[in-house]
Amino acid sequence: MRFIKAATPDGPRLGVLRDDDLVELSPRETRLEDHFDDDGELLQRLAADIHAAPADETPLNTLALLRPVDPVSMRDFMVFEEHVLPAWRNLGLTRGPDVWYERPIGYLSNVASILGPHDAVQIPGGSDQLDFELEVGAILGRAARSLTPDQAGACIAGFVVLCDWSARDLQFREMDGKLGPFKGKDFASSLGAVFVTPDELADSRSGTGYDLQMTSQVNGRVYGTDIWSSAYWSFEELISYSSWNTCVEAGSLIGSGTCQGGCILELSLRHGADQYPWLASGDEVSLSIERLGAIRARIESPARGAWPGLRSLTGV
């Protein structure tokens, strides 16, 4: 099943996306989260009810699309080895640190700044190194508590395209303090419009992911591509690790981290900064995953300057 949420004259409405790219809109339903459960049966029932009596049938490209869910928390990881290898090599390494191969590496992010699939992204004040990050996001349909990887897959209600926008200059400066990321990341993340249940992708499952292409573009130019199944860690492992000795709530978002070719930082390390400049006001970014749709965002100028509380290092 593939669900969307759209703005209508009557308010937000859920819809079911058909293979012909027509959307059957619900006359009343507004929240996918109200239909999460242990086995996906409620989502199946929701899709059947909408299909039986839609309020309207509308082409997908004519709708004002919203983010399909409102995550209650966000954990983002780094699972694509080929993506991060250029940064490791830049440090004189031939592979990642042992811990990366031992357990998933991630951080907690900010759900208060999650944007929709076509919302503009504003460059944060004090930064001139805005970057995109093309990722897969998984939404939990039930809470996870100390689950094994074999148990964790049942928690996935659906997948979305995810972009973890990054202000690289802010990110790396604060990470010099051996903590973070923080302000280099928390200003914006975007979700794609289409929420896809796992059964919809079962025929393309391969190893740690799915044989589905991921593509990044800026101003119509293809920047990079990858295949989801090239991930070193699976979502089952990410959810299990996230849940160990704690609780990850239903409605939480788990991010895969950036795929190969999925951000400017990696591409500039591979091919040179002149070929892959940081994002600027007016740029149009498109991030797509086969069968999951795309995020399309216009970049806007900062609304404010750098944080006014910065202290001078003079005399320190």
C-alpha cells in the first residue's frame, strides 16, 4: 500500500496512491498514525475503506502534498560504507573505525523541524555550506523495547524518502568539541510524500535492504546514484540497536544515513569542490528513491545571521 496526505479545501486528507498515479482521497481520514498496529492489518483496512468510497480521484501531481506522518522522535544512522569512505580516506584511513563495523552509529535529531516533500529549505543563519543527504526513513508502527533484529522488522509500518539537511561548517566546527552533531543538523529534515508499507516492496528485498535505486539531483543535474541494498546495516538491526535497554515509541522515524552519491560533501571529496559547490539560494534539489517517490525542495536565503552569543577567542 502507498499512502499520501494532501491539503484539501476541507483540511488535510489521507489518500491511497494507485499504480496509475491517481490518488483516491479519503472523505475524512487525516492521520496514518491512528491506523498503526502490530501487523499492518489496520492500514490494510484503511486502504480498503478509502478504495471502496473515495471522496475524489485526483492525479498525484495536482495535489498539494504534505508529509504523510508526524514522527514523535528521530534517530539517524550512517549505514552506507561507500558514502563515508572518502571522508575516512581524507583522514588517512583505508576503512572505517572498528566500532562502525561492530554496531550501528547514529544520533538523535529534531522532529520539530521536519518539513514536507515540497517545502522550501532555508539556509541556517551563520552557514554558507548547506548540504543535502539522501536517505531512507522507516516509521515504526508500534513501540520497540529491547528487540532482537529478528523481532524488529515487525515494527516497521512503512518507508519514506528522507533528507537530513546539513550545515557542514556549523556541524564540523561544533564537532571539534568531541560531541554532536547539533546545530549543524537540527534546523531541517524533509520527508517524501509517499508512505510505502513493507509488503509493497517485498519483491525487491535483497540482503540488508531493497534493490531500489536512489538518485540525487541539483538543478536538474544528476549528482549521484546508489542502490538501497548496498547498506551495511539493515533497518531491522537499526531498530533493534535503537531499542536495546530503552523504548523507541510508535511513530518514531529511523533514518538510514546518506547513500553513496547522496550528498555534496562526499562528492566534493571524490571529484573536487568546483564540480560540487555548496547549495545556494534558488537551487532546486530533487532526491528520489525508486517506488518511494521524491523530495523536491527549493533553497532559500537565511532569515537571520549567525548566533549572536558567539564569544571571541581573544585572550583565551
